[in-house]
Amino acid sequence: MSLASAEPFAVEGVSVDGLEDGTSILLTGSDTDALEAVFARLVAPDSAADERSVVLETERGARSLGRTLDDARPGAADDVSVLLSDDAGRGTNADAVADVADLTTLGMELSTLIATTQQSTERFRSGIFLCSTICREVDDVRSIYRFLNTNFLTELRRGTGIGVCALDTSADLETDIDSMISGMETSFTGRIDVEKTGRREATLTTSGLSGVGVDEEVIVSL
């Protein structure tokens, strides 16, 4: 492992000093705007550290995602590959899948994008926004657990990267959301819950991440 790959992944505006290689985060919250802002800060690549990112985007187009990432870290959108849930809003460095409920194809496409990214740089950040959209489309939520463990989280163990999976807790998933989150978070290094507490403010409840206390609450500006 190179010295560059051993360095923590820098994160700004989330009150986390840095994330170690292999860290996976389940990001939850009921306000999608606040969730989006924190997601971008975690996933936006740092060009100074020779990073790239791969994002599975189920809600917006690639251009909209790019603007959000640039807000988090100027120029970040230039170093991001995007997998969309449909062709709407496709832009540069963006591919699309026909059916987000086809988790086999989705997993293969995501793994391919991450593998391609690693051909150009060792360090990568990967993210899913929003996993709740995928949950809504599949017949059996348990298939989401398999998808995350077989594809999304496995890629972190194979390479030098971090991963963030965002889940909208206000989504109507026809299942007990708390029970589903409890089942999912056992596969992740830690969890950050985002609660919007003001027009430009949110409280983050963080657990399981190195350097941060269990269930520690911090207030951040959005």
C-alpha cells in the first residue's frame, strides 16, 4: 500500500476529522435537502489527494448532482462517474440502467464503474443516493442487503476507498423503517443520522466511526 492510499479521506463540514480506508457509512434522515448536503461533503473527491468518486444516483440527473458536489468541494464534479437510475439528466461521465429494481445488473454496472475508476487512481469514494428509492422498487427488501454486501461494500474491501449509502427515512417503503435500518447498519462501519434543525443547520448523530464518540451529536451548517 502506498503512503497516499494510507492517508485518511478528508471530510469538511461534517465534524469528522478523516475517514480511514474501508470505512462505510449509513447516512439516514428525513429531510432530503439536508441529507444531500451531508452526502456531498462525504462523497466529493479530493483532487489534491488524487481521488475519484462513483455515485449511484436515483433521484436527480448527473448535472444536478455535479452542482451539489461542486458546492461541497469546488471542482469535484470533474472527478466523478455517475450511474443513473434512468436516462433523464444524463451528462458527461454518466451511465444509466434501465431498471433500478434489477439489482443483479445494477450491482454489475456499479462494480464495473468502480473498477474502471481504480484503473486511473488508487483512491476512490463511492456513494448511493438514495438507497430508499431502490428499496421502494424491489419486491423483497432483503435483496437490498444482498446487493449492498455483495457489490457496494465488497468493493471497499477490494480497493482503497470509502462508501456512503443514503436512506430517506420519510420514504413510504411499506415496511418498518426502523427495523430495516437496524438490519442494514450492522453491515456498515458506522452511521450518521441527519436532522434538520434550522433553515441552514442540521444536527448529526454519529456512531461507530473512528475518532468520534458513540451517539455523539454535532451541529453543522448546511
